[in-house]
Amino acid sequence: MLKKVLDFLAAAGTFYLATVEGDQPRVRPMGLVMMHDGRLCFSTNNRKPMFAQMAANPKVEFCAATPDGRWLRLSGTARFVTTLAAKQQALETMPMLKHMYSADDTLFEIFTLDNATATFQSMSGEKETIAL
């Protein structure tokens, strides 16, 4: 089932991550998703507000949509799993990140989701929810 989520996010290209700052939701576009050590992984910069928001409240939700009227909501608890190998894989997965980060810098962070749930829906009313 992880591959189904990975394929959907990759097909969407851009997907959005929602975090919470105090009582205010914050949403931003994301683009990197990869499988690392059997987990879906994403990236951020530890100097961005998103990192601080996830540190304060790790409950997050991703949303992605495709032009044909399908969408995905992926929710869970963010957990940072930054390692040299994970950063190297992220940079190979999305080479444009090499303009901002390197595998040995202290900014680039990799995170995964614990207790994740993916809900696939469509305009035709189809719905599938899976625990990851």
C-alpha cells in the first residue's frame, strides 16, 4: 500500500503539507517523496517554520489531487529520521535540492510519518482508507 501512496504523490507532482502553528493551520507545497528503509519519507530545512511547527506538534496532513478528479489525504505523526544515507537518497531522488542542500550539511532534514492513514477519494464518490 505504501507504493500506491508513493505513486499517487509522484503522479500529482506537487502536494501540500498542513501543520499547525498555535491555533493557525499552515499549508505549503512539497515535492519530494521517496521510499527509504521501507518508509515514505519527505524533507525540510530545520531553519524553516515548518520544522519548528512539526517539532511543537508533529501531527500533520498531506493532500494531493490529480487532474482527473482524484485526491489523497495522508495524515500521521511526523518523526525525523535524518541520516546521511537518507539525505543522499533524497538528493538523488530530487536533484534540484542539490542547489540548496548537501548530504553533509546541518540544515537538510528527512522525516517520515508514524501511525499514518491514507484516504483516497474521487469525484465519483469512491473512497478507500488504508492504515500504513
